[in-house]
Amino acid sequence: MNKKNKIIIIIFAFLLLFMAGLFYFRYQVYYSHAKFVGTKTLEIAKGDGNKEVAVKLKEANLISGEIYFYYYIKSQKLLSKIMPDTYELSGNMTIPEIVQTITNSEEKFIKITFPEGFTARQMAEKLTASGLPGQEFLAIVNNPGELKKRYSYLTPEKIKTLEGFLFPDTYFFKKDTLAKDIVGRLLDTFDQKLTDQMKKDILNQNKSVGEIVIMASIIEKEVQTAEDMKTASGIFWKRIASGQRLESDAPLSYILQDNNDQHSGKDLTLDSPYNTYRNIGLPPTPISNPGLSAINGAIYPTASKYNFFLTVTIDEKKEVIFSATFDEHKANRKKYGL
């Protein structure tokens, strides 16, 4: 091969690489999108420049590189058009779609915060109070039908209600968001929070995701701190392993729709599968929608000498009193007037 031909081949190879790079760059700018399912909230503060916005988008994994975003807004002469606001951005949005959203502040979102331990009914009430379809939301939760098939953590389970799987967090919804999309958003968030490692650890314990969520929903209502949740979880799993009743008041409160820390009298004899004073094992469904601390507590319980605990209010603050023996437990009940 002579020198001239070598030069032609080198030039041709360089042109191919250049064209491939150009194609790749163009694809990243106009067609690429995030690799996660669902949406993320992006807050653009007043004073945020183009660089700060690009960094926020990259850190949220909404774009693959800051340079692609910057190139697009510069080429479209939108460098000074980004509006400060709180935006809800989908993982399937391309850079042009993201830019169209954040340069147009006409579209407002309704901010909804669901506290940890909220029931689906309480969530529905909050949605309705904010002008969103709360009753339709509750109807879907209680009769999810085909919706369950979208989520791997639901399909193996004999789950009849989505109570427990509606992850409590702060969300932003458009005023015309459909009820099924609201439910989907909460389920997507749960799916993101329950990692592959957590699922593997649950399986290794010969438990199901459903059982873990039921336990998490109970300890979410019974105790406050992450540490106490793990200790209470250890006590409850120990009772289940030994065939004892859980004797938790939280499932009774769920079925009776009260907020009592303690029940007595006829409440304790209620003929209901949620009455863990009468029935052995877990109740049939979750009794609240637990947060991540409670879910972690249910998966990773703390082994301890304790077998009993009380939740009491001391100086307007809830505290948990653990005891190893029934005699200690009775003494604590007497001490705190229970």
C-alpha cells in the first residue's frame, strides 16, 4: 500500500469517527433520557444559573451530561429563559422536553406530603382536600386489578389492596392528574426504595415482601425511632416464631379507626383477623403505609433480651419502655397507669 492510499484511509477513518461522535452527541442532546421509571422533583431556586441547573439535572440522573443540556439551551437561545420553580420531571423526558418544561412556569403543581404511617384513607382525604381525585384513588387502592401486574413486588403476592405499598413522601401533581397515575407514582416510589439487596435479604429469610410490609406497617404505628423499630420488630418476629400472639394495639386501631395506644375491655375480644390479641400471626393486610425506617426495621430486626414493650407519653413525648419478663411488663404498666 502506497503512502497516498494510507493517507486516504486515515482521513476516511477520521471522518467515520467524527461522524460517529457527531451522531452520538446529537443523540444525547435530542433523544436520550433517564434510565429510571417514574418521576423526580427538581427545585430551581431564584438565582440558579444555567450551570447550577445543569448540575442539578445531572445529579438527579435526568440527563447524561451537563454539556448536552448546555448546548441545547444555547443553540435554542434559551440561556436566560429558565424559570425558578419546583418541577416534576419524568424519567422518560428528553432534554428538549425538560427544557420546554423549565422555561415555561405557567404549569403549576400541587404539593402533597403524605406522612409516614398514613393509611390509604387518610391519603385519599388529603388528595380530596387539595382538589385531586381522592375517592377514585381510594377505589383503585382497594381494587387494583390489572395494576398489580406492573410491579414485580406485587405479582407473586395474593394482595387484594395496595395499602402498605403507597410510599409516604412529598409529591407534586398537576391539577388534572388522574387517580391511577397518582397511585402509580406512589407505587413507583416504593419500587425504587425497595432495593434488589433488600428483596434478596427478604427471600433469604423465607419471608415475602407482603409479610415484611405488614410488619413494617405495625411497627410504624407502634414506635417512633429507627432503633426502636428494629427492637420492636425483633420482639414481634420472635413471637411469631414461637407461636405467640403479637398483641399489638395498632391493628385494632386500624380496624376501629381510633388513635388509642392501648385498648381494653370488649375491644380486645373483637372478632376480627386484625385483632392480634385473639389471633396468632400477622394481620391479613398492612395497616398503614410505612416509611423506609420501618421497612428496614422489619427486614433487619435487632435481637434482644426483650419480650414486651409499652408506648407511653412522657412530657408530651412518646417513649418506648422495653421489658424482658412479663412481671417487669406488668410493673411498667402499673407504673405508667396502664
